[in-house]
Amino acid sequence: GENVEQHPSTLSVQEGDSAVIKCTYSDSASNYFPWYKQELGKGPQLIIDIRSNVGEKKDQRIAVTLNKTAKHFSLHITETQPEDSAVYFCAAVWGGGADGLTFGKGTHLIIQP
Amino acid sequence: GAVVSQHPSRVICKSGTSVKIECRSLDFQATTMFWYRQFPKQSLMLMATSNEGSKATYEQGVEKDKFLINHASLTLSTLTVTSAHPEDSSFYICSAPSGGRQETQYFGPGTRLLVL
């Protein structure tokens, strides 16, 4: 089965600086890679995703890059704000809706004012 | 985006009782839904795949007789934790795929279960 590694487990950055979270996956068949933000006591919220036919995707301050050869993908958040503080999870799956997601262990992002 | 709801949001029960958790897709139909469990400060772990009109499929190590899943309609899946014990206390979250490629998964707000 798929195995997803995520680093770092905790990341503290100054407000306004950039944050980068990295993930690697093991199953070369995986072709869909979403990122979720989870606030305390709430369900995960999809913030951005990328498919294996694309190397990079950007949505305002958030971007995701994918290296299929190396089997790793990264989340980039620029101009961080206090409301970005949360736990972020990466995931991987062979797309199609038939399979559940395999999640990384999560990164607790702390934005220091 | 698609909206998924869960009920109840939190439940406290005595050891040995059964608890039912509902997961609904509010503005779309879902032939498949997924159930995850999340222990404090840990990641989400897939428990089972709920299939409308057929049996659920369970991940390795998840007891199907303990976690009963029923997907009776295209908008509702239920998870029943039977004979709950304190070690079943956790955050249970469902998701449903939506969109053209059916790969984007939208999550419910979760149900906090505390078994005394």
C-alpha cells in the first residue's frame, strides 16, 4: 500500500515569512495529491491539490510542487498570516474516487506575530 | 465546494453501549463515502469504504463487526460503534468524493466520541 512521509512535524515561522512543508510517497501509481488544513476540533479542509500530469499549481499565497520522478511534493505558503496557524496534512491516492486517502502525519504550523 | 455534514458533533456514552454517527452529503450524491479515525495529535487513518447498496470494505485491522457501516442512500452513510469501550474514544470523520473526476474528497466536521 501507499506510505506518505511528511516533514517537519512542527514548523514555526515569523508572520510574513514563507513556510514549506514536504512530503514523499511510495506508490508510483498514486496520481492525486491533496493538501488539507485542519483547525483544532474541526474536519480537514482542502486547500489545494495537484495531479500527476502537472508539476506546479498556485492559488494566491499557496502553491504546491510535484516531482514525480523523486516521488515528492511540497506545500509553499507565502506571506504567512496568523490565521494560517493550523495542522496541515498531505495525502496521496490513485485518483478516481474509489480509494480512501493515505495521509502524512501532519505538520503543526505556528505563525509567530 | 461540496458540503458534508456529520451528526452528532460530539457524543459521550457509557462503556458497552452502541453509538451511531451519520454522514450526509448535502448538495451532491455520493455512491462512495469514507470513514476515518483520528486519535489526539495524530493523523487520519482510513477505517473503511462505504458503498451505496453494497457491503462496506474495511482496512486491515478494523473489526467489521464492531464498526457497522450502512450506506442506504446516495446521501447518507452511518457508522455504528457497537459495544463501545474507552479505547474507541476518538475523532471520527467521514468524507465523500465529488467533482468531475470524483477524486476530490470533502470532509465532514467530525464527531468526537468519548466512551466512559
